[in-house]
Amino acid sequence: QVQLVESGGGSVQAGGSLRLSCVVSGSILRFNVMHWYRQAPGKQRESVAQMFRGGSTAYADSVKGRFTISRDNAKNTVHLQMNSLKPEDTAVYYCAAMMNELYWGQGTQVTVSS
């Protein structure tokens, strides 16, 4: 059974930074893609960042240059470094892992105040 556990959410002022972490049960390299999604109140869940097994990354236009996804294979952990945070980044952030299906974490709240 695949388990993903996020941590690192919290409340910050605009311009601040947060680092989210997602610990995956078993080897993280089993997964084709590691994702970070977010869902703001009243909005659809959206993809924020992806890291493919080979190490390449992709970002939503809204976070390019501010967010960085990274991976620690030894610790089976994926991170999302979020800098220059804006109020519109406020959302529940979810880690997800794609193998034969998409596995989800429980989410962590990020709140950015102006």
C-alpha cells in the first residue's frame, strides 16, 4: 500500500517562503512522476509542479521562478520550495505519486496573508 505524508504547511506573509515535504512509503523511484497539486477554496485542484523519474521538472506558469520541486531519493522524500509567496498561493497542497494509478497524500494547508 502506498502512503504519502505531507508536512511543512503553515501561515506566512506575502513575500515569505515555505518548504513542503512529502515522505513516500517505499522507494520513490518506483513512481513515474511525483506531483504537487493545490486546491484553493471554491476552485478546482490544479497541478503546480512535477518531477519525472529521470529528474526533469515542469511547473505551472503561475509558480515558475518561485517554486522548486526536488527529490531526496535516499529519504524517499519530495520537496516543494516556495519563495516569494503571494496571497493567491493560499490553498491546500497535495503530494501525489503516479505509478499505475495516482496516489494522494492528505494535504497540507498553506495560507499567505497580504
